[in-house]
Amino acid sequence: MERDMANHEISKTLPVLAGVDGSPQGVEAARWAAEEAAARKVPLELFHAFTPMPGHDPAQGFGARCLREAESAVRDAVPGLPFRCALEPGDPAEQLIERSGSAAVVAVGAWGFGRTGASFLGAVARAVAARAASPVVVVRERVPASGPVIVGVDDSPDGRAALDFAFSAAAARECPLVPVRVWYDHEQEKADALMLTGCLADRTPVWPDVVVRPRLVRDRHRARGMLAEAGGARLIVVGSHRARLRSKPILGITSHALLDLASCPVAVVPPPVR
């Protein structure tokens, strides 16, 4: 717990980074990032990566328009919030992953310009969520102004990091926190209940003002069980539980399913750096 809290304290001083791409979801990601930066009292950076093309000035092209749209959303969401813009050549996912090491959190839209379909997760969002060093929040649509923060609970390093992030998010938003433990096997119900109680007991003294409403949900599928509790939620938080496929990091089953299916923003939290 002490090491996890040390990482939490460090994150209070780092900027919030928003990747913008010209999509409506990218604009909403910038809006979410502005509100998060204001809540954390840290700087905000709006970032767009572009492919260099001969004869095209990036300062006058599509990337600059993306940033102007994001700037407008930021000023509307948090008037007076200071922020900076960055326009750099390169692959969007790789650039955001590289910059995530010096960010408190990275916000991206769920899919890119021109994409449609509520269940489609864009390649950039997928790659950044799977490989970033910081928590990544994937935004699909306008965030509800009220509602709880939902977090999936397990006793892994990823799960503990996600719970810390969720407590901090609920405290900043002054909203309830709903920790959800999804179980199925009746023989494990008591053990899961004890694990949920133990995880919360370590953290409630740190965030005494957060109203906590723990839930044990029986379902074969963890993502489905969490979504059943997420109606009206303003944020879902889950540990990344990354695996590797042919040497490349990929998201865990639950985090990937939540990114595909949830309508509210989803925060994917990696384990803390040791």
C-alpha cells in the first residue's frame, strides 16, 4: 500500500495529456482531460501527431484544426484553465505511449475520425490503453454531470492500482464510489466478500470523505457484471491486466470488453512502477 500511495502522490504533480484527432470523441476526450486537470490542479497538454507531407504546413493543416477544436472544448469546459498545445510528426499511438511516462493520465477518444458504430474501439485507443505507462481514459461521448465512479476489484497489483485511482477520482468529483467484485462460483463467494472488504479497509482511512457502496455481483463474465452496475456512471475504472501476444502487450479480457461496450469513459490502470 505504501508504494502504491507513493505513485499516487507523484501523479498529483504530472500533467494530464489529451490526444486529439479531429473526431467528436477526441473533442470529448479533451473536455474530460480539462476537467481532470482542473480537479488535480495540474497542467493540461493537448497533443496531435501528424504524418509529414511535402508541401503541407502542419501549422495550417488538419492537425492545427484538430487542436483549435479541442481548445474551444477546453475553454467551454473549464474557462481560464491554462493549457499548452503540441503538434508533432509521428505515429499517434507511439507518440502518446512515449509521452505517457511523464503524464498523470492520458485521455483519448474511443475511435478515430470518420469511424462509426458504438461497439468499435479504434486502433489508437486500443494500443495506448494496452501499452501506456500511465492510466488511460478512453472517452466515447459526453460525460454525465452526475453519477458514481465504478471500479472492478481484485487483489492483484493492477486491481490495487485501479482501486487507488478510483478512490482519488471519486474524491475529486465528490461522488459515490461503487467497488464491484464479480463472482460466479458459490464456493468462492465468502472469499470474494472478504477480499472486497479487505481491499476497502486499507483505503477508506485515506479517503474518509468518499461514500463507498460496495457490490458483490454474480455473473460468469466480469465485464458484464460491472456494466450491470454502471447505469448512469460517470467513470468506470479497471486494472489493465495486460498479457502478451507474439511479444506485444495486449489488454486483458475484462478491460478490453469494457472499452468496447461501456458508454461512459473507461479508465484502464496499469500496475504501479516498482
